[in-house]
Amino acid sequence: MFACIGDALAAARGRIPASEARLLLGALLHCSTAQIAAYPERELAPALAARFADWLERRAQGEPVAYLLGVREFFGRQFGVTPAVLIPRPETELIVELVLSRSTALNNIPAILDLGTGSGALAVTLALELPGARLVAVDCSAEALGVARHNADALGAQVEFIESDWFAALPGRRFDFIVSNPPYIAEDDPHLAEGDVRFEPLGALASGHAGLDDLARIAADAPAFLVPGGWLMMEHGYDQAGAVRGLLASAGFDDVASARDLAGIERVSFGRWRAS
């Protein structure tokens, strides 16, 4: 077993990136990665050494760091995550920015629906960034909703959580914004058997032969749940923007367009429901 930080880092060398080893050790010792690098002689208590050994083995087998630590940052906040939910990713922050930029044009406090909320990253972030906004978050997974509720409570966000198959439990309700990061990977995509996604819930990743099944369903059903002039915004795959714009146009949306993430990829497509 590892007697000190230097021993632990040496054992991790060649198995996982050094940056990840420092991050894991920092989480165990409640110190920065810079301190981990600066004090390799610092002793490791046997219990902590055993825990790091377990994390090292699991990470070497591909388990995501976020699941090991139980947290992932999103829009500057720490969100709890478990294998029941998709790990929040930076590109999804684009949806938050799009909603914030359009909410300023409203004369009312917006009502926002987050479909397939998972960890609650979108719903909780929007509730905190738009004080007073009425947030509703749905997911078909009771376990995922438990994670989302925990995050809302921990961060002090007011969100209504509902267990629902997309819009099924929302008859008669209308929203200014509907946002979603739905499953959008083709069910036979080989990437589902690679990297971190091997450990994430398949139901939150894959959606039919072309990955468009859930995107198509949301686009078709959303108009009945939007106020006139309301927006639908959906994240999608790197090569799906044209197809998703087509779905939105076919459903009758105006001002259909796509926005690029920081990597320059068209990552979110959106449309405004006709005003009359």
C-alpha cells in the first residue's frame, strides 16, 4: 500500500493521466492539486491509501472521474452525480446562455420546462440564474429525480420535479422556454462501448437508429406546451444540426437556427413557436 503521496502518484503513472491522479488525491486529502504536486512526501493514512487504490483501479478500467468523486462542475457550480444520471458537460451550458439572452425580452417571469433533467443541471442553473423563474423539471427515472432534487436542495434552487415520460404528466401546462438535452446517439454507435459513456445510463444516451427519435418526438409535441412566442431549445450531436432544424421547421417553428459551442460545433438547435 502507498505510504505517501509520491508512492501513490508513482503507482498511478502509466495507468491514468497524472492530472487525474492528482485530482483524486486532492479530493481524498481535501487540498489542491498544486499541493499534491508540491508535497510528495506527505503521508497517506492507510484508509485513504486503500481508497485511492480502489479509485485508481476503477479509473484505469474506465469509470468516469465524476462518478468516483460524485460531483461535476456545471456553470460554476458543483452538482452531485451518480451512475443514474448523465454527467453534465460544458457544451450543455450553451442552452443556459441561450435562455438567459432571450429572457431579457420577456415582460413576465418566465416559466421554463427542462425535459429529461437527469442531474438537474439545466433546471437548477436556470432557477438560480433567473430568480423568480418558474422551473419544472421532468425525468422518467425516479432515481435520476432523486439526484436532481438533492442538487436543488444543496444549491438552494426552487424547482418543481415531476416523474414523466417527456410531456405525459403535463397536460394543459404552457411554458416560455422548453429546454432539453435528450438522448441523441444512434443505438448502434460504436462510441457507446468506449470511454466514459460505457458507464453512463444508456437510456440517457441512445435514441433509435439515427439518434433522432427523442428529438423528433419533442419537436412534434412541444408546440402544445409552449405559449405563443415561446422557445424550444434542444442539444444534439455534432452532425445532427441540419436534421434537427428540419424537425423544428416541419413542426411549425419560426426563427429556426443553431448555435455553436466553444469548439465551433453546432450543438443546440432552437425555434420560436409562432406568435399567432
